[in-house]
Amino acid sequence: MSIPEKIQREVASLRKAIERHNKLYHSLDNPEIPDADYDSLVERLEGLERKYALASDSSPSSSVGFAPLPKFSEVHHQIPMLSLDKVFEKDGLRNFTKRIGNLLGTEDLINFSCEPKIDGIAVSLLYEDGKLKRASTRGNGKSGEDITHNILEIPCIPKTIELKKIKTRFEVRGEIFLSKLNFNEINKRARQEGQKVFVNPRNTAAGAIRQLDPKKSAKIPLEMFCYGIGINEGIALPESLREIFSVLKELGFPVNEDIRASSGAEECLDFCLELYSKRDLLDYEIDGAVIKVDSLLSQSLIGQNIRAPRWAIAYKFPAEEKITKVLGVEFQVGRTGTITPVARLEPVFVGGVTVSNTTLHNMDEIERLGLGIGDRVIVRRAGDVIPKVVKVLKSGQKKPTTPIIAPRFCPVCMSPIEKDGAVLLRCTGGSSCSAQRKEMLKHFVSRSALDIEGMGDKLIDQLVEEGLIKDAADIFSLDASVLIEMDRLGKKSSENLLAAITKSQETTLAKFLYALGIREVGEATALSLANRYPNLEDLVLAPIEELETIEDIGPTVSSKITAFFASKTNVDLIKRLRGAGVRWSVTSTINNTNLLGKTFVLTGALESLSRREAKDRLLELGAKVSASVSKNTDFVVSGPGSGLKLSKAVEYGVKVLDEKEFLALLP
């Protein structure tokens, strides 16, 4: 068959690119592209090699990993450490199980061992006569790097194991990883110390395991999960993976609790879908599930090819990282005038949604990334987390990019921009800036503030743009004749909105103070102020020294409060709001309870009340509600679906309450 020259060039180009990315990922721990993009390159190459009969043992599609680095001693794998073939859809997994049945000559349901596919570094641990003799990386599958000196620094890996026989050689294989919790702690510390932050847990773990100095490696709290065995001389082992994992656990090796035995394709799929649903709750990164034939005898009958066992498959989950391009940067104005750069991206499907923009936080972050307009970037979106640019890809970029320059004037009202602190930029236009007015109003009507249901962002934008409201007091002057003319608002919707506006007039002083949008005053601070000053007039006249005596209110917050009430515009707004019917009872919000000053963290789902309702109840009782667990947290309320916060509570020894115990605390 004559092979078109165009195809030959593409195959050569793909092989060269894959070789390069293999080295960057496996040897240098500095990948330039996400896994999903790498998988696409390999899939395209394999497809062309099949179609045009171009398969070759020298092709990267037939190889595993990359050759060991010369700075490490080389370790030859007596039993090769192979890679895994991949499927990305349900039918691919069904076809795999059907193929296994055909190879074994049976129509019966086959037993499989299913486990999370840890996004880490594959390692081999060789024990001789029960003592850890050598540890190595997978390398190119045939030989790897000697990393014994670093493995000895990982507490969860046993240095000796108790065996009944002498003269034994026993090889355990597993995946080294860095937990999400520890990764976040490392980066938090790096930011505080002005050090370089790491891109993701996998690269951090890979860099740590390849340190020449074990003291540097020991600074990264690495962990491991076993996934199988290699050499076995002198030890009688069970004949199934499920039982082998039990033996490994008894010997003191860390075994993943999420490993499950499944029969047939549908049970395997159920495992994969369940694992995907709780992916974001796990304290370690995964990029899919691994499905293996459970019987060791069946594994040996099925065999392997040059790079992967035929008895195992990786079921890959949708990518959480993708490459895209920065098309431009806009500067948005927030409620308090903060100017935030937002990247406009070439739309890309990542983490289950199409992402076309993401915040860049501030100019310091842009400088740290080295980002310019036109750059190719890696965007990451895990779970419901806001998409984030994690890396700029300068390599192979032919066209020059445009520098991102901070504006000197507000992009909305053209007021001068001033620097606020070390990194923030702020519009000086105040309420004269329509962007700030819109955001102030959106805050005022939000659930935690006056809670005006039906007054959404688009309606507020339209009301401000048409000059129908200028501040929060104008909301209470709206009538049906105005609202019915708004886009998407009919007669019934207008009536419901007016009813919600009327209902919001009866509120609490704490919610009213929060709704005013005083800088640095969140819900907890607003509640503290309401309890200290049940009469608003006393708060308006409170001196800064007196405010600083309130717990959790320091000089910065107290100065913002006094500055707010020193403004004639703000005082006039309060008078107009009260004149429009906004009211609250003048009593202390907090009764004398045992929860006063206690710090709670809510995680997971609650059945008898929503997390919003639980938070409101706690705040009313004088408790504090935090978004993160620390050593100063008093209680963590945990419901179904609890994730990292529950793990951190256990680590810090914080008391964990279930819903029943939590409700018993409430008066």
C-alpha cells in the first residue's frame, strides 16, 4: 500500500512530539500539556499506524515512560513495569470485558478488581528476606531510577515486613502521590514565604521523589497506595488480586480503601460512575479508574503486549486540564471598586463545562504567570472550583504576545484608579460608578442580606442602565407599572417581586448592616456590631477606639466602619431606607448560649435544614461560621458528601458532629 507523503510527515511529527512530551512528563517532571492533550496525540498516532500498517517497536506508541536520568543509578526491572491501555467511554469498557470473555472462552460474568487511577508516580519496592533492599521508578518500563534514599523518608512505606520464610524476594508496586490537603498546605506556606508555588500535586510528588538529597525529599509529605506485585520468590500468595490486597494490608502496606471487586461490565461501570461522582471529595488526585481481571491465573492466560497487559484497562474521566488561548483581558469593577483582570479565552471544554473566561485575580498573579494576550495556557477546573490559569506555554510559540498593562482609569466611569495595599487596584468613583452601583445593589438584595427573591443580576443591570434606580432605597419605590415593562417580567412575576420587596422590609439589624456593603464587614462582623449596638444610632456615632474593643475587629476594620458612617451619602441612604419602611426590632440578637464565640465549619449535606439555614442559626446564637478548618475550629458539622474539611478535622483533632448531634446543640 502506498502511504501518502502527508501521512508519513504527520506520523513522524507525532512521534517526535510524543517523545518530547514523554521526556518532559516522566523524566523532567515538567509537562507542557495536560494528560488529555497527550492522550489525543497518542490516539491519533495509533490510529494512523493501524490504518497504514506503520506500527514499529521503536514508535513511542509501543513504549512505556522514558529512559532513566543519568544522575540516578539505573535499576533493571526483572518483570517489566508496563503501562495501561485506555478507554474513554462506557462502550469502550464494555468491549474490553467482552474481549476478556472471548480470550478466556467463557460467557460467564468475569470477576474484576476495580480501583481509583491515582495521578502519581509508579514505583517498585523490592524486599529481600523481609528488608527493603531497593526502590525504583518505572522509567521506560524495562529499567528505572534508584530512589531508595527518598523512599526511606516516606513513613507509610514499611522498611521491614514480617515473613514466615527466609531467603525471600518480594516486590510490591504502587503509586506515590501527594494529597490535596498537603499540596494546598505546601502552596499556602510558599505564598506566605514568597516562594514559588507548585502547579499540581503530581508534579510536586514527582519532583520530590527525584531529589538527590533525601532531606529535601522529606520536606514533601508523600504517600503511597499499592496496586500489585512483581517478583515473588519464596512466598505463597493467594490466586486473586482481591486476596493479595488483603495480604499486603496485613503486612503493613497502604492499600486504597476504595478498591472494589466487581462482576461483569455493568458492575465495573457502576464503580467508575460512583468514583467519578465523588472524585472531588477524595483527598488525592485521580484521572480515572483501573479495571483488572481478578484471577492471577486468568491474567497469565490472557498475557500482555509490548507495552500493556491485555487483562487491564484504564477508564479515563473527563479532563480537568486543557490547553486554550488567551484572546484578551478585561478589567472588571467590583462592589467596593476593586479592579479585577479577567481573561477572555478561546472556549474550551474542561471539567465538564465550556470555559470562555476566568479571573486572573490581580496584576501580581499575571506577572507571576508571565502571561500576555495571545499566550497558550493550561486551564484547570476541578469540580465546582472556578477555572484557573495554572501555566503559560511559551514553548513553540511563534507570534509575539501583547503585554497586559494595568489601566490608569476605571474602564466604566473613567475615574482615576488608585493602588489599595500591595496588589489591589481600586476605582475612586464610588457610587458615581455605574459598575459599583450595580454590584452594591446585587449585594444588597442577596440571600445573606435583604434576600429579595426574583431581583436577579440582569434585572438590576437593566434598572440601573435605564436610570430607574440609583441606590438601594430606590428599590422600595418600584411599582408594577415600571416592572412589567422589564425584559422577561410579566404581570405575575412583577407581583411576586413586589411582594418579595415588601417582605424584605422586615429584617434584622445584622442583615441590614451586612446589606449596606461596608468594606471588610462580613456576616459575622455585622452580627457582632448588631449585638454590641442594638440601636443603629449608637453604632453610627461609635468612636474607632470603642469599635476596636469588639472581638475580631481590629484597626483596619474599625477604620472602614467609621469611614462609612462619616460619609453623608451613606447616612442619607440609611435614612431613606428607614423612611422606605426597612425596619428591625431593637433587641440583642444573641441570647446567652453556650455557642457564643465558638467557631463552626459546615461540610456535606444536611437533611433537616439547608447549610444556609444552619449558618444563619449559628450566627444568631453568636457562633462564628468559617469556610475552612484550622486548629482554632471548635466544631465541624459533617453530613453526607463531606470531603477535605472532614479529613482536616480528623488531622487537627477537631470535634466532628453529625446532624443529630448538631441539632441537639441548638436551643
